[in-house]
Amino acid sequence: MDADRALSRSGVEVRQAAAAFARPNRGQGVFQLLTSFGPFIAACASMYLVYPISPLLTIALAVPTGALLARVFIIQHDCGHGSFFASTRANIIVGWACSLFTMTPFTNWARQHSLHHGNWSNLDRRKGTDLYSACLTVREYLALTRWRRLLHRLPRHPLVANVLLPPLVFLVLYRMPLDIPRRWVRERRSVHLTSAALLALFGSLALLLGWQEVLVIHLSVMIVASIVGVWLFSLQHRFETARWTRREEWNPSDASMEGSSWFDLPRVLHWLTGNIGFHHVHHLNPRVPSYRLCAAHDAVQALWPVVPLSLMGGLRAPWLTLWDETSGQLVSFREVARGAHR
């Protein structure tokens, strides 16, 4: 009982520590916009300049350009939480502007993401279609027929889930309001408006600069950005020390600190990924803007120390796909197949 009360106090303290940073700063927000959109647009321009010289070099430049686009996506992510600016209107305008670069419908994605924030690490509130932040338990998986196990495993293989599917999702599936009820007219319209705006934007670029250049440059950039973004998302809740619980044991503080990762990256990569590596702090309080997550992390870490996820741990994380309730840890399909999880 004393231990439970101590954990409860710790949860209150870390939430209060994070809440102190849940105040957007207009100056910092504008600076983040300039240092995100500026380098990305410059990188795209360099790809157009290099294309007549070497299409292969142009494709190689898609790697840093795609990584910069991931930073733009973090701004859209913040705007979806209403945390980038204090003004709701400013968040909506900037979020919509970002969506024309990320090809991700702002309103629809923000709504889906809010569901994720209410479900993560809760074994009784899992979304069956979520490949990256939900999982079956070992017992549930073994209860499937051999054919259904294969169907479950195939889209969750790291090469499929983290390399093949992300471009399909961002380039194709986000063009259609597939999961939006027909009565949600405004959200369905927003998806169609985003697709129409993208058609107008890239159609204009194709007329001005040539359709081959536009196709090669922006397709390669989106492929890189989607793969980087989805890989980061997959390891934010699937890592070796992640903890999943049943509803009666679940609470937001524990789920944030034990079910979300702190991805320990070099400073330049934290900048490039918009500090989303401090994901446990982000889940603790989604209203903390990305440009204040590092400072919030320092305050939270002093109260509730968290072991960081290393880069090598991040590379192993996509293989962890099932929750073993017996051992209390995530395991891979291979471990279950050979009984190594027991």
C-alpha cells in the first residue's frame, strides 16, 4: 500500500513537472517554422537543380530531404495537439500548411492520433488495425489458426510494416476517407480538400518544371520521410522494456513513463526529429510543444528516472510484436515459434 501511494505521488509530481512546460511560445514557434520549412524547401530546390546533372544524385539527396520532411511532420503533429501555438486558429492554419508537404490530411490524422493517446499500452483498449502501437498477446496469437497467424505476421514483418507499407499509406490511403463515417461530413471533406490541394500543387509544379522531375523528386522524398516517420512511431511503444497492462492496472502516468520510450539520440538527430524521441514526456502531457520537450524531459527525469532506448535498441524494436503476459515483456514471432519466450 505504501509503495502504491509512493507511485501515485510520483505520477502526480511528474505530471505537474511536465505541465510547467505546456505553454507554447510564439517566438520559438516561429523560429521552428523557419528552421523547418526553410531547410526543407532549400533541400527540394537543390534536388531540382541537381536533377539535370544526375538523377541518381538527386535520388540520393532524397535521404536528407526526407529526414527534414519528418521534422515538418512533427510541427503538424504538434498543431494537431493544439500545442505548437497558443492560438487554435494558428495551429489549424499551420497544420493545414504542413499537410501539403507531408501529404497527410490534418483533421483526420489529428483525430486518429487522439485515439492513440487514449489507448496506448492498454491491453483492453487495443485497436486491431494499428500495426505500430498495438499488439496481440502471445496467448491470443497462439489461439489463431495457422492461416490467420500468417495473415497477422505478414504485415507486421519489419520490412513490410516499416519499408513497404509506409509509402502506400501516405501516398495512397491518406487520399481517401476510408475509416471516416459518412455522417462526419466535415472530416471527409477535409480529406478530399487535402487531396485536391495536392493535385493542384503538384500539377502546377509538373507544368512549370516537368512531370518527371516532380515525380522522381517528391516521390523519393515521401518514401524516405514515411519510412523514417513510421520507424520512429513503431519504437515509441515497442521496445524491450515497454510495459503493457490491463485496464484495471492502467493509469496515464505509468503508461507514459513505462509504456513510451525515451529514444536517446545525438543532439542533431533530436533536432531533426523534432524531439519526438522524448516520447514518454510527450505522452505525459501532449500539450508540451516539441521545442520544449527536452527541457520538460530534464525536469521529469529528475523525479522519475527512465532508462533510455539506444540506437541499437531502436533497430531491434520493430521485431517485438507480441505481448507475453507470463514474462511481462514484448517478444518476437520467432521467439514464440521456438518457445524461447517461456
